[in-house]
Amino acid sequence: MSTRVTESIHRLLSSFRSLDSLLESSGVEHKHESLNVLKGYLVNRRNSELMECILFIRNCNNNVYTVDSFIEFYREFINVNSNKSLNLPSQAIQQAFDLYQQLTCTKVISNHQLISLKIESIIKNIFNLIEYQIDIEILPQFRKSTEYKTYILEKVIELGSDNPQQPSGLSSSQRGSCHDLTAHLDDALSDSDQDQLDKSTTIEHMLKEGNMLEHLKAFQKKKLIHLYQIKDFTTQDLKDKIGIKKIGHLKRIVRLVNQHFNNKPNDLSLYWFGSFSFHILFLTFLIEKECIQSQLDSD
């Protein structure tokens, strides 16, 4: 394969490193295809509200959030009666609710600048919470999915043809090869490092490290699995919502959660940069062996 094709494959893989890299790259080279594949995956997971919220925030003109846009944002993604309601920490929900009440109950807004700053702060905080959820929970699982692996193979086959006279897109036989090769990709791509990363971000892992596994079932009953879900929990939240009564455990959980987020290394970047070479070499091997060669034989 040419250097140009290899670089294109490299950019394609790196676009799935994080939500930020996906949003920045998908609209240029891959014409929103990568983003649409992730959106389809989220729809199947019944988490489509995450991407819809991200796109809503990014589509605001120059990140200027008006009172009307915030009210619409609240009704769409914060209001518990909305079918797009987000699963957010109670503190973030309360802050949004308080401002929503202020904006809808006050006829005349006296300090527009202060209100604008509050709106911006709340929306950016929610954006960061969703971004972290996608980076830590959604994308690692997505990269293991058939949708992702099939899409990557389709794009590599398309790029690997490297023939400017050939129409864009894949033939039916090439698409069939993608689905067949996905099974091989499942076996060849090692997820052990990523699995370890996933485990380190769970509440269970934190409780085990802190010798507090007795509280695991209480968290699971509330459907709290990942640390980002309790990132803003105070000792009072843990006491009231989870039912933890031991003062020492309350303080230890808050301390461990804070340590996780304050000292968190860029594990995702390390994982992806460490595995780039293997991804590219393996995908190149598949294309040359299974797809490009079959095309040459047919010619």
C-alpha cells in the first residue's frame, strides 16, 4: 500500500481514539461516516440521546448559548419527562433545574452577562460529563463491536484499492469479504489492555482497592457502575442515595474518586498509540491477502 493510504488508515483509526478526535475528523475526510456509525451503535444501545445532546451543544452558534437555547436544552435533555433525558449526577441536574426555574419564572432578566456565564458553565459541565462517559464507557465497547470492525474493514478495502478510476464504494463481493474478515479481526485484535483500562474505571474496582466491597450491591441497585457516575457525589450523597453509614467509608470513597480523576493518566492515548502499528499492519495484511489479490485475479 502507498504511504498516502497508510496515513489515511492511521487517521481513520485515530479518529476513534476519543469523542473529540471523532468530532474533529469525521466531518472532513470521512464525510460524517465515522460519526454516523457511532450514532447507529448508540441507537441500538438506546443511548442516542448522548450524541444528540453533543451535537445540540456543538451546533450552537460560536458556542453562544442564549436563554432560549438553554430552555430548549433543558426540556430536551434534562427534564425527567423527556424521552431524551440524560443520566447525569444529581448536582448537575439540580444546577440546571435551578437556572431553568429562574429563567422561566422571572419576567425580566436583570443581569444578562451573569446569566450567560451560568448557562455556559452548566452546558459545558454537562458536555464534559457526556464526553467522559463516551470516552471511557462507550468508545471502548464500540471498538469491540461488529459494527466498528466491519466499518474499519470496509474503509480499508476502499482505501486499499488505491485506484482513482474505480468508482467509490465497495462491490457486493468486497462487502461480503468485510463481514467474513470481521471474524478474524475478533480473534486477532487483543483487547486485554483495554479490558484492564475499563476495569480500572469501575466502582467495583475502586471498592475492591479500598476494601469496601460490602457496598457493591448498593451501588449496583442504583445502576451505578462507572466512576464518572459518582464523580460529583459528596459524602451526604453517598449516605442518602446509596445508604452507606460508615463515616470512614464515606470519606474514603470520596477521596478515592477524587484521586482517580485528579491523577488519571491519558490511558486511552497510550492504548491507542501503542496499538496503532499492529492495527495498520494487520489490516494491511488482510486487504492484500483477501481483497486486493482477489480483485487482481478477477482482472
